[in-house]
Amino acid sequence: MLTDIADGDSSTVSIHYFLYAKIGLKHEPLTLVSPAFQVPMPPFAPAIFAPEFRELAPPKLELFDLDDAFATHKIQLAQLTNRCAENELNLYIREAGEILDINKTLLRSERRTEGKITAKKVMEYVILHIVEWKKSTGGMVGR
């Protein structure tokens, strides 16, 4: 048994060498076999031309009215006034209530549980608030 790293026994080398001749094999030194590793991806080969991507369609802004989205209440009411005829007073009052958020207030109140907002309910809300305002100021505006 080897007890030291530098210690070695080469007495069996000659016996092994003669065994090659006895079996009929040529004694050749071992050759190095290069390993073949499995590659998960093919080797990198950059493209000559950059890929061409399709252009996205332009946004459909013509379907979205930006004037309605960013207009003030006064402008929206003016547009509603120009759009409605005299015989569409009912529609005008309901749409004005929608613009001024009166409809949301009516839907949130406890006594308005029917669901549908009518022009009569919008007018009632507006008149009640005008009366309350008159009571609080005493009719003294601008004096």
C-alpha cells in the first residue's frame, strides 16, 4: 500500500506490458476523447438585417369625443342647448341633470329608490335648492 504521495510501485507495469503481447493487442497510449456536450440552444448567429415588425393601427380617437371629455359644465350645457329642440324639454332637463351630477345625488338619496330619474325629479331638486339658497341669503344678493 502507498503511504506517501511520492512513493509508488512500478513492478507490475512490466507484467501488464507482457499481457498485451500475450492477448495479441498492440500497446498504444490512450488518446483523448473530446466530450460532446448537449447544447440547449443552437449557436448564436446574428441576423444580417433587423426584423421588420408590422406597424400598429392608429388609435381610434375619432370615435372618442375629446370635447365632451374635457369640456366644463358651462360648455357641455351650451352644447346640449344647441343640440336639443324646444319639444325635447324633457330630454334637456334629464341631460342637464346628468351633466351637473344631480342624477347621481338623486340616486344616492334614501327617498329616491325608484331607480329612474325623470325631468320632474331633477326640477324638484333644483327648485328645492334654490328655495334653500333664498332662505339662507334672505333675498339679499348684490346689495
